[in-house]
Amino acid sequence: VLGKYFSFSPLIFNLLFLTFLCLISSINLKAVSKIQSNITLFKLSPLILVIAFLVFYLNPKFCITAHDFKSIGLTIPMALFGFWGFEGCCSISHLIKGDKNAASRAIIVGFFATVLIYSLFHFGLIHIMGAHNLGTYGVSSFVNYLGFNSAPQTAMNALVSSAIITAYLSSSFGAFIANSEIIHAMAKENLIFGSKEIKKVNKHGRPTRSILLLGFIIFIFSLIITNKFILNSLSNLGMLSAFSIT
């Protein structure tokens, strides 16, 4: 019922969702890390499932041709997009406790673990579905190619769909925290208008002013630009510009 209502009321959904992000981003960072850890375990379930099936699922028709290798270069722009999140990890690395190398170890280990898991995951998807079916029907349809009867297939479809939605929510949450920290860091250096107020923190040490400012900016953008492809393009342009300038 909520899904049908929000599909006709994106304004209300955006307002409620951004309000939720602002509230949860303002709590103690230890609580935030616990939430993210639990979410990560759940959203990894389809990846682990596919990797596990890669061991047991035999597809004699599966092969990689010379043409496939030549086409790898075309996938690089979209593959790089998937790793922009590590720029966000770098922006909040100063919040990691421990010795001076703790942050770099966390980022490097996390990066290579992500590369390994997602490489095995996509290799498993192509092995189970085939590249054409994966491109046509999407990741969530891989359950339909495992040969299960209706009951297990329905349950697995629900698990995969829930995990994908959770992954989107988790990514939004992580990006929101990282970007609010960037605004806060800029305010501490007096680089933006109203820095004196924006750099203030609450009793948990969270930059509530920069969190609210970011939520407001995103909400205004969602009002002005309703086409998600244009919003994605603007996001990519902003990130690429920031990388190029620095």
C-alpha cells in the first residue's frame, strides 16, 4: 500500500526519506556503524548465494570468447562508477580510531575485498544466466535460472529483492554521511558561507548543521530535476570535476 501511495507522491517520499537520513545521521557514530554492519551482512546474502552456486552450478555452454575480452574496455566507465563510494570512505577516514595506519588499512582491505566479492558475483551471474539474459532481465532474475520449484523460488526472489533495496538504502545512507562530513570539513576551514554555524556539532559529535544543509540541498534538487538520469549525470559530473580539480 505504501509503495503504491509513494509512487504517486514522490515529493512526500523524498521528504520522509531525507528526514529519516538526517535523523539517523545525527546519532552516535558507533550506533551508525552497528546499523551499517548489520545492513551489510544482509545485503551480502545474494552475493554469497551466487558465489556459492558458482561452485555447484555447472553450465557446459558457458565460455568466454576473444570478443568478450575485447569488450571489457567498454565496461570500464560503469565499473568505475561502482567504486566512487571509496572516495566517500576517504572523506570520513579521520573518524577511524587507532594508529595512524588504521584508516589506510581499512580502506585498502575493504577495496580489494569488494573487488574480489563483486568479481566472483558477476562471474557467477554470467555463468548462471549468460551475459545476454543478465543484460536483459537484470540481476534479480538469476533465481529463475536455478531450476527450483515455485515455493523456494518465490522465497529466494523475495530475499534477493529485499537485499537489493537494502543495498540502495545503505548506499544512500553511506553517501549522505560522507558528503555531510565533507561539508563540515569545508566549514571548519571557513570555505563556505555560514561556516560558523555549519561547523557546529551536537552532543554526539555529529555535524547536524551540515547534515540538515545537505538534506535541504538534495530535496531542492529533487524538486527541480525529476529525471533520475539527469540527476545521475549531474552527480557523475560533480564527482569527476572534484577528482580532476584535486
